[in-house]
Amino acid sequence: MKDDLKNKWLAWLRNELEEQLQEVIKMKPQPLSLKEIDKDKIIEEAIKEILNNAIDTFKQEIKQRIKSACEFYLEYKDDPNKLIKDFPYLKNQSIDGFPEDTVEEVAKIKGYDIDVYLMQYNEWLFKFAFKEILEDDKP
């Protein structure tokens, strides 16, 4: 078993050294030959690299925006007063399920019904935080 592993490692090393040797041979000074340039391959590789970079950037941007929406939801969950304080323009937003109620009115409610209202508020807040994802794609 040990010899087998050693032989595999030596074979891999030999292969790596041969590849590096081929690269050195290619770098040997030669007369100019522009015909050997494969412009289609160069363009194809450049396009692949540009697309891969753009896709990676796009993925990072999406992840950051999802993270921000999650943090927003968690920050204001169960706390309509804090939402109104930080975003005063939202105080008159109506909450689904309670058309006559606004975020501000829910924040003022006291007593045993607060859990029901907070549940509705949290549901509204979730829909607000992720509205672009939850909306139907309508032309």
C-alpha cells in the first residue's frame, strides 16, 4: 500500500515536471510568427473570464441584498415602534388583514390582542422586506 502511494506520487510529480519542461521549451526564443496566434481561442477565453467575473459579482450582490433584507426583518420584527422611529414614512402603511390598522396603530395597541396584531405586523413586515421576491412577475 505504501509503495503504491509512493508510485502514484512519483508519477504525478513526473507528469508535473514534464508539463513544466514543455512550457520552458515553448519559451525558447523563436522567430516571429503571428499565424500561430489563435485569436478565436484568446477571445473565447477572455469572454469566459469576463462572464465568470460578472456572474461572481452578481452572485455576491444578490447575497448581500438578501442578507440586508433578512437583517432588516430581524431588526424590526415584533417592534413596530422602532420601525416608525427609524422610517417615519412607514407609519401610515396599512397592514394586511387589518385594513383599518396602520403600523402606527399596531404599535399603540395594549392588552391581550397584541400577539395577534404583532403576528399580522410581522407577516406584513416580511412581505415588505421581501416584496420584490414575493411579487408576481406581471408585465
